[in-house]
Amino acid sequence: MPFLWDFVDIVNSFLFSLRYGRKLKSIEAKLSRYEEEHGYKVLPINIIDAHRLELFFTYQPDDSYEFFKPHGFDGKTIKKLQKNKAFLAYVIENVSDGSIVGYCFIHSFFHGKGFRGRMVSIDYRGKGLGTMMNRLLNEVGFGIGLRLFETVNKENVASYRSALSASRVRVIQELPHNDLYLEILKD
């Protein structure tokens, strides 16, 4: 019954916006500093052309999706996510050439929890971008008062190291297939 989940998303989006909307605007206004500090623009998903983001996902190799499956990557799904005020997603753009180099998000809930995730472009792996995006997500999530969580697979070494180097974490549960359910702790 997908329509039921669509309804839950609409209600969650509305309630989330009521509870966190003002704080979120204040936090997002400060994200421009990433351009000066790191050379990357941080753009909310709702101002990015959905087709452009779809092309970014298409460009990534198949192994990028072995552990990263938070949602569909087609234009229709991206447009739906752009309207969801509780899905705090950001596109990371290289200032020098305007290319999309990363994507990160917090799938949030009005009751105060958020689940973070990220993808670094194949061309930018190994440059610390994943760690930077984790810190960005921590700044947004903790800044508005969320508790943050994440699942990470021990076999996904880059993502695992990035999660640990950007944050203090607490392992809540070891899941099947080498997945860890983590709570991200506020510094």
C-alpha cells in the first residue's frame, strides 16, 4: 500500500516543518561557509534540477549502490524528495567547475530522529569529502535538535572510516551482513 506511506510522508513533512522549520532556515543560512573553507557549494536539494541529480546518480559505478540504497534515484523519486520538508538533502558542488561531487541527507522525523547518509562521486573519493559531509549533516541535525543515526557496513571501509572520523558514535546494534546501527553523538 504505497499510498499509505505517501500519506505518512506528507504528514511527517508538515509536522517536521512546523517543529523545525525556523531553526533549519537559520542553520542553512550558515552553510555558505563551506565554499570558503572547502571549495564546495552546499545546495539544498529543492533548488537543484532533478534531472541533473539523476545524471549524477547514473554516472556512479554499480558498486556505489552495494551499500547505498536509501531511495530511488530516478527523476520522479528525486522530485518527490524535493517536496518533502523532512528530507534534508544537500548537493555538494565543486566551485571551480560546477560539477556535483557529493550528495548527503538526513531523513528526519517530526519526533526528533534523523538518519543520515551520503554518496561521494567516484571522481572525488579519497579526498575527505565524505567526512566533510558527515560534519555538515551533524551541524544541521544537531543544530535543529535532532538525534542522529546511521547504518554502516564494516565492509564499506571508506564509509565506515568516514563515519568514525567525523563523529563520536555509539554502536546500538550489530545487524546481519556486517551492518552496524550507530547513534551519532553530539560533541
